[in-house]
Amino acid sequence: MSFMLRPAGLDDLAALVDLEARCFSYDRLSRRNFHYMLTRANAVLILAENDRQVAGYALVLFHQNTSLARLYSIAVDPDARGHRLGQRLLEAAEAEAVERDCAYLRLEVRPDNAAAIALYERNGYLPFATVEDYYEDHSQALRFEKRIRQPREGQARPVPFYRQTTDFTCGPASLLMAMGALQPGRPLERREELRLWREATTIYMTAGHGGCGPHGLALAALRRGFKVTLQVNTRGPLFLDGVRSEEKKEVMRLVHEDFSTEVKQSPIERLYRTRLDVAAWVAEGAFPLVLISSFRLTKAKGPHWVLVTDCDEDFVYLHDPDVDHSQHRRELDCQHIPVSHAEFDKMSRFGRGKLRAAVVLRAG
């Protein structure tokens, strides 16, 4: 039995829905889901045909401006099994990911799907997480990962993940994760998330509630017993460019002056320079919160805090607390995200002034 692989199109929607019904009892993709994947998602859908009959597909999602891809779904018609079609689809998915400069491909699989697990293990995928209540019938999922470029030595540092619960608490959420990494077992709670925001907020932001600046976050970490380094590349008030109201700007200036005075009177190490030495910080066991331009990660304009979890010669790895910006994004997609050093350098500059900011935590 011979198969031809090609990109799927909108004309294939009916055939894809029929195939989904033949392959799965739960968690089926709907016509609407397939339409979204083909028209709006940052994805590729590879179709397998036999005599113009759809026999299988592989759907791969890509994480913007990172080196991470996700095998969202793979299906082979029961009548086409036993002909290595799953192997061909998996190889095609990896090739698409490599073509887009991805280094990692991740996937989920049911623990009772022995055939799929055997396929992934034969191809070098390794389990790295178990997710409870993942599927529609509440069964768990095994998470597998493969580095589709040269293997990375060692394992990522264990860092707990916390999902920000508001649009304006990425900084507190990142700080919670850093504190939890340095103090294993420390509870990561919403009450603390909001308390940190109240302590560190700039009062106003480009729109909506005020976000958190580096000075406020550094002081909040210091109060909780951590050693802190604060790095920025400017000494003046931050985030003023996106605020139109002069009254709001004046309030932000006063808040910045107050934070700056308190930082000067504290044991916080202050660095005024542009280069972020994340490799050195990670090597000494520290955890840097880094301000990035969210546009390069999520296409949403605004300053955004992430936590650097690890670093090697190829990538900087990030925990991104903003899970909700995409309907197809889950918490596991936001953990240890590999970003090339070149892309991280671009990502970690915000606004017209190319603001660089980091808050680095060490055990107290």
C-alpha cells in the first residue's frame, strides 16, 4: 500500500472529520478545529493519501519565535495500519519542525496507547512529565520530548510553574516561580501573587491596570529573604512612552523615585548596563526574571516578565506565565521554552528605548 504526503487544505475538511471519527473515541478535533488550524493557527497539517483517500494526518503547532514545536495530533486510519504510515507522518512532522528552526518536538499520549508509545520511543522520544486529567474522559497523559537537533546534555533545572491569574501579574507570577525554585515546597498561591503585585506595581501602564517594574519586584523579593540583583540600562522612570496622560506619567515618576530611593538604601546589588549575562547567572544557581517584549512571543504588544529556567550554548529556556493568550496553549507549552540566544537578545529589549531589565534571585 503506497501513500502520498501533502499539505492539507480547506477542501480536505470533510475527509479529516471523517478520519477523526474513525480513529478516536474521545477528544476528536471538530470541523471548526481543523478550519482554525488551516487558516489561523501557527501550524502545519500534513495529510497522507492512498488512491486519493485520506489515510492519516499529522498536525504540528509552532511556538512563535521559539525553538519549540508540538505534535498536537497524529492519526492513521485503522485500515491503513501496519504499513509504517505513522512512522512516515512522524518523520514528516519532525522535518517540518526542523525546517522552521525548531530544536524540540513535544507531544502527549495516553498511557494505554502502547503502539503510539512504542513508535515514539523507537524514534528517540523521552518521557518528561505526566499530566493528570488531561483527556476528555479524565485520563492522564504522558508527555514526551525529543531534541530534533543535536542532543542536549543534562536535564532542565526543576522549576515549579505558576500560571498568572490576571492580565497584569506576569511579574509576580514569575517571581513566585523563582522563589519556589530556590525554596522547594514553597506554596505558589494567588493571594501571594496579588500581594506581590500590590507591592511592585507601577500604578499605571500603557493600558489597564499597572504592571510591575524591576525596582518593585526586586524590593518584594528582598523583603522575602532573597539575595537580589537588579539590572537595568536606564536610570530614569520606565514605561512612560506608552502612556499619554501627563498626570499618569507624573504618578509613575513619583512611584519610580520612591522605589529607586528604597533600592539605594537596601543591600540590593544594582547594575546599570545593557548586556544580560544569563549564562553566568544560571551557572551560579540564580534565577533571573527578564523583561521581554511580548510581541515577539505572543503578538500582543506590551512589556512582559518571564523566568529564565536554564541556559546552554544553544538556547535560553523560559517559563512564560501567560498561558491564556492562545486557545490551543496549555501550561506545559509554557514551560522550559527553548529560545535561541539571538532571538532572546531581540526579545529582551522593550520599546523604542530598547529597555533591558532583569531581577536576579539567589538563595538568602
